[in-house]
Amino acid sequence: MGSSTGEPAQAAGIFERLTEMAVTSELLATSEDLAEILSRLAQRARELTGAEYAAISTFDEDGVLTRFIYSGISDAQARRLGDPPRGRGLLGELRNMDRPLRLDDLRSSPHFTGWPPGHPDMTRFLGVPIRAGGRTIGSFYMTRGADRPPFSPEDEVAAAVLALQAAVSVSYAMARERRGRIFLLEERERIAHDLHDGTIQALYALGLECDAMANRDDYPAEAREALTNAVSRINEIIADIRSYITMLEAASPIAQPELTRDLAFVIRQLVPSSIATVVNISAAALQELTARESEDLLYIAREALSNAVRHGAPTKIAVDLRQTGEATVLTIQDNGVGFDEATTRRGLGTVTMRTRAERLGGELTVIPIPGMGTTVRVAIPRRHDDDDEEAL
């Protein structure tokens, strides 16, 4: 029985697809970190479809875009573009679809809302939803410039197969991260309870004992003075712990950490409307952060904001997240009264901020200027290739 001339080509195509799937599976199998998985998938989508630019997003259960990871845009370009997309327009519309969308010119879509200044040309478009559990949990976006050919049906098939593979890894990583965050919130509640019912009560009892001894006439004046100072110090420690408990118990979004969203939440929670706040978050810096780094940086920002509001009496607070050549840097700066390092004790919150920074392999710097305000700066080392400043 003879065979058609198309069969060898068809067999070769099937073999190529299987090889591509095997490569993708190997890439996904070597990481459990969601940010790393998304970064690899964005790069893989770009490779498989021959796109100039590719990105992958994730959505929470309410359909809100929680992450946007790109490939093909350099850090320098990303810094010029500013904040990452928020899932509006065409990106948001793809969230409601259950099949790929291929456009020769994405500007022809009624959902296209335009580009920010300095955005690279992205005319050809291929979008593929990533679906799991009956809903869209994310999407792939591939683009080319107007001088490149449109995406082909073969490109669409390659991206659709990738989306099927991505659905398993991404949904699993999202569920694992969510469970970890719920566990973290539960652990915070337990620690807060232990601090309140154990540590504070023990300190309070110690304070009462010291106070009673400080009022005894048979004690030397120097001893009574030292005991009085000890009572004051104990009361300050109790106040510090109560403040720490308040922060532990403060409601936080259970969803995956995302600094742009969660910082806005913290600012609404801690900063009165009478204090002006300015927030500048670089998309390039946001792209590289892992869930742990986002969690720790959020805590540091929250503690710094709380200190500024409680002690600094500022009229303006600025929060800035950006990249330097070697570090991702978070800065919280206020124009309040500042303080004198030589005469001001280091509180529990500052100790915890420094511990979190060190856990990330970073460095915390607190720069107070009496009468002019305070700057809190944490820098964590970047993980990047030597040529990441070059356009890809």
C-alpha cells in the first residue's frame, strides 16, 4: 500500500511538536517558584512562535490581573514604560475568552486602548488563554512589529499546546503559593496571640514588680532610679510589641503577593488622607521579585510607613521601587521631624526590618535627619545576566 508524499512531512511535524513539548516539560520541571515558572514560559512562548515580544499573565479568582511577566523588553525599556499593565483593554478581554485570538493588526481591535510613550511597535498579535478548572487563570501574549509577517496557524497551534502545558504547572504553583500565604496568615495570628497572652503579660508583671521595688523607702536612691527607668523601658517594649501585634493581625490580601496592589492596601490602612503619598514602582523591578521577596519588602514598607506616621509627623511620604545595575532597591522617604540616632533607641520594628533584609541577602539603611525627615532604604542583590541591559 503506497503512502502520500505528505505523510513524511506530517510525521516530521508531529515529531517536532513532541520534541518541543519535551523541552518545555523539562524547563517547567526544574522549578517550583511561580515567578521563575512564568519567566520561563514567557521566554518559551517567544521562542516557539518567533515573536519579538512575549508575555504571560495570571488572574486571581475574581479575574484581576495579578502578575505580568514579559520577554523581549530590556530592563532599560521597562523602566521607561513605568508600571506594568493592569489587565484592561485587549489584555482584559482575552481573560474572558476560551480560545486563541490572532490579529494581523491589534490596533484594529475595538478593545485596543493605545500605548504609553516609548512603547515598542507591537502590531501582529497572538493571544492564548491558559485555562484550568473551568476558568482562565492566565494568558499568553505574543507580538511582532508591523515589518514582520503575521502569526500563522502553526504559531497558534504551538502557543495553544504550550498553554495546555502551562496550565498544569501554573495552576499548581498558584495553589501552592496561596496555601503558603494562608499558612503565613494563620502563623501570624498564632504569633500575635502568643505575644499578647504570654510575652506582654510577663513583661507587665515584671513592670509591676519593678515599680513596687522602686517605691520602697529601704532601697538606695540610685537603685530606685534604675528601677524607675527599667519600668519606663518595659512600658516602651510593651508598646512596641502591641504595635507589632497590630501589624501581624492587620488584614492582608490572601492572594499572591504583588507590591503594586498590596502597597496601595497598606497605604490606605496606615497613612491618613492628610499625608500626601507618592508611589513609584518600576515594572522591571517588579518582574524579578519572588513571592518571598515581595512578602518581605511589603513588611519592610509597612513598618517604615507605620514609623513615619506614628513618630515623624510628615506631610508627605514617597515610596519607590527600582533597579540599579546590581540591586533591587526599595526606598521609603518622609519629610517629617526625623530623629537623632545617638539618642534614639532601636525598636522591635527596626530589628525585624533588618532581619528580613538580611534574610533576602540584602542591606537595610535608615538615614534620619533631625528636622528634615527619615529615609529607609533596602537593597537586595539582583539575579540577572550580564547583558540584560541590552535589548533582546
